[in-house]
Amino acid sequence: MSTISETDLLKALNWRYATKKFDASKHIPDATWETLRKAASLTPSSYGLEPYRVIEIRDPKIRAALQPASWNQTQVVEASHFVAIAIETPFGAPQVDGFLERSVRDRGVTLESLAGYKGFIEGDLVKGPRAAVVGPWATAQAYILLGNLLTCAALLGIDACPLEGLVPAQYDEILGLKAKGLTTVCAAAFGYRSSEDKYASLPKIRKTLDELFVTI
């Protein structure tokens, strides 16, 4: 496997910023977007359960309807691609069964051989103490997905902006997610920065490494 150099990695992450204004005339090539889709599917998640879905919103009318529900942020309509990330609700035994069925499909094992693992997962997330906080657990997994998408986009030279400034209930209504058993957590815009975006050239504000890391 080839690797990226330390210099190139840090260069991409320094280049990345939460893009406030996109160039609406520029669009991500289909092949590049497909690569980001594949990167999303390769995101690590607890137990490998992927308790979320990525809603690709391509219809301009729907994106326009979402803008007021996104604190009127223009990235929603200007970016080349826009997605909402939603968690599966309620999360329970059906999602675990779906994961086991994918395991059978992709690894050629039997359901019987996974009975112990099924019991372990359900004993934690479905019947155990964490069942009471399975929503926040799923939300944390969704943010791992978001972070991975932002990093992968930067490595591909794609600008992105994560959006938490939105009204989840309005997203759910506009996108018809309740009927699909989904609840919006966050969203993200992808595309190419506008030359008029003043935030592109601002220095990043970060803790020093000594402030960020605690060595024990």
C-alpha cells in the first residue's frame, strides 16, 4: 500500500477549512464524488454497525427548502453536493440482524456461527445499560463518519463545510425521514471555495500541542 507523506497530509489539513462560500459554477466530477461515497462506506463504526444513513440531496428545490432550516446558510444551495447525515431510530435488534446478514454475505460465514457475537452486541446496545443511551451512541458514530468525510475530501482537494447550524426536526419533515426510521444529526456541503470567501485565508485558531495533549 502506498502512503501519503507527512508533509502532504499536514498540507491538506491546513488547506482545509469550513468553507463559507462555494463557487456554484464548479461541480465535483462524478468519479471523485463516487470515491467520497466509497470513503464514507469505509468509515469505522462501533461493532461495524453503521447506525446511520447519508442522505444525498440532489434536487435543487429540496435544497432551497432546506436553506431556511439551516440558519439560512448559503452553502446549502451553492455547494456542488449536499448531504444530511441521519441516525437510524429506533435502533435495536433489526439493525443488529442487518449487520449479521451483511456479515454472512460478505464473509461467507453462517448466521449460526455469529450467534455468540449477536448476543454480545444485543447484550450491550439492545438489552444492556447502553440501550438507554443508544441514540447518543449512534450520534457519536455519525460524527465519526462526518469527520472521515471532511478529511478525505481535503485529501482529494475538495472543499467542505460541516453544518450543525440546522433544525433537525425541519430536516426530518422536509426529507420525509420519520417514515424511513431516520433522524437528522448534521449535514455537510462539498464543492469548491469561492475566491470571495474571506475565511479561506484566515489562520486557524487552535490550542498548542502542549495544551491539546495531556501526557500521563
